[in-house]
Amino acid sequence: MKTRFKVTKPFKAVIFVSTSLALLSATLMPFLLSNRVLAAAPGEDTSRSIQMYDSTPGATTTYVVSFTTASTSAIQGIVVDYCSTDPLLGDTCNPAPSGFATGTTVTGTSGLGTMTGGTWTAASANGGRTFEYYNGGAGGSVGSSTPISITITGNVNPNTTCSTVSACEFYARIFTFATTGNLTTWLSTTDGSGSTGIVDFGGIAMTTVSNVIVNAKVQEMINFCVYTGLSCGSGSGVVTLGNAEGVLSASTAYLDNSTTYSIQTNAHTGAVINVEGPTLTYSGTATITNLTSPTLSATGNSQFGLCTFVDTGTTITPVGNYNGGGSTYCHDAIAPSTPGVHTLWYYGVNATTAPGDAIANVVAGSAATGTVVYLANISAVQQAGIYTSAQIYIATGTY
């Protein structure tokens, strides 16, 4: 019994002493650690992000830096440090992401409160890796849980090729400082590992990404139709100038307004509509004179001409010589024997040979339709016969 007691008692004493030290350490450690950490560590910003307007590698673009403060403090300096390593406080930030350069033009801010006696200045440091924004003026504190946003233009994205999922990842660290002096002290540690004077901190992961190129084709288009029936499907048809039997008279002007043209194009600089064909001709020699200058209808004179006006749409503009002196005048000259007292008629020399004479210009856009009105007058000595003219309409787009 005595021998066993001597062995056991020291053993119990050792157990007791060790247990007491462990309990003492466990009791004191939270206070020791808590006091040390609270004295050194900044608050952590929440809801932090950097929105890129363009994520293309190497692109020059705008970043919107946003975060919500963790502490109530004056803010006289903000730093955004861009790293290729990690977003962790205290770690070395060098090297900068390949090809990266921070912008220094601030186009908008919110949440920074009102400073007096100073202005906010943006600059870059550490070879373009670090964005700094500071104001030495006096002012009140910015409260905790305050959303802050800074829009910065002129940032150059890293130019790394995105060969793997993580190849284009890079990082940013956001710091706030209560004084410009603290900001300057932090900048003196150019490797980005400093932590002195920081009020709040937050880390962000970012990435560029290769573009997706979407291809599509739009072909050149011009839809053009000339017809004398009810619709384009009616075909070109025949125009008859004269009375019910198709006979002209020296005492009456005869008109026909049955020719319609429809057109739509996507031609970049528009299209032109030409008319081509000889004047009214009989047996290859006898002709009704085409009007080579805009002229009023005059019965008893040899005259062949036309004018054009727009029925629907806004993409057609009649050429001046062929608009009848104005589309209203040409439009009024639509009934046989009533050519309109102000309507001018024209069929230029260029119309009688290829490639014809322009009667209307067309711009790209919605479909439109126009009407052509033909006029014929004859003199009392006009040679008898059946007069014809094959009228060719040509639409030419310039793309």
C-alpha cells in the first residue's frame, strides 16, 4: 500500500497541474486573441463587386467598384489594388495581372458623403496596378453599412489568353483609409502586403473571358415590280392612250394612269428607277414628239411625256423633271382629257436610249408604290398609223 501510494500521488499531482495550466490558457486565450485581432484587423466590406463593362482580354473599359462599409469612419482615401496572386489581406500582390492598367478617370461616385476644403483626386500607382482615390478635405464620417460606388473609365483588362477555366482569373483588393496619410503609408509597401492604417478591406475575384462571335448574313435585296393591273402579279400589261377605241385626237389630250411600280430595297445608298424606250413611233419613222423639257399639255401639238407621283410609303422621291411640277399636280392629272392646268410633262432625250432616264430615287426602307401618268397629244397633220413604245423600267441599287 505504501509503495503504491507513493507512485500514484505524484502521478495525480502531475495530472492536476497540467489540467490547471490548460484550463488557465483556455480561459485567457479568447481575451488575448480578441484584443490582438481587434487592434490590428480592418473591418470587412460587404456586398462588394467590380462590374466590368467589357470582359474581353486586353479591352479598354469601365469598371464600377461597389462595396458596403463595415465601419463608421471618415474616408479620405480608397485604394483598389489589382493582383495576379490572390485577394487576401497581407499577401504580396506583385506581380500585376499581365497587361493590366488601371484607369484614372472617375465619371461617377455615390455614398462618399460631403467633404469640405478639398477635392477627390484619382491616380494610379505601382506601375498602373493600383488605383487610388483621395481627398484631404475635412468632413464627417461615413457610417457603417453605407453603399459606396465609384465608376472608373480607361481600365485596360489583363491580356491573358483564356486557355482554361482559371487562366483569365485575376483579383482586386479594396481598402479604405481614414486619412490621406494612412493611404500614403500603405502605398509605401509597393508589394501590396501592408495592413497599417486600413479601416475596411474586401477582396474580389474577377475574370476576363474570350468573346463569342455570332455571325449572320444579310444579303443585298431589291424588290421591284411594274404593272398595269390590280397587283404586281398582274404583269406589265398594256397602256392605251386615246378614246375608247384607242384613237388620239388633235382636239383632246389623252392620259393613262394605270401604270404602277412597287419597290423595296436595303441598298445602303439607295436605288434609282430609270425609264427607257423610244417615243411613240409608227413604221420606224413617224413619231409623236417626246417632250425634252417640262411642258404643259397643249392640244393640237405633237407631245409625248409622263409624270410620276407617290401612292404609298415614304421611300420614293420623284425626280424633279418627272414630278409634274409637284406630286400634287401630277396626281391631279389622272383623268383622260383633263391633264391638269399646272401639270408639266417630260420625256427626256436620255429616256429614248439605254440605260434610260431617272424618274425616281429610292432610299432603303419599307416598300412603297408610285404611279406613272402618260400623256399624248397630236397635231392635225400627224401621220396616221398605230404608234407604239416599249417602255422598260430599270431599278438599280447601290450597296
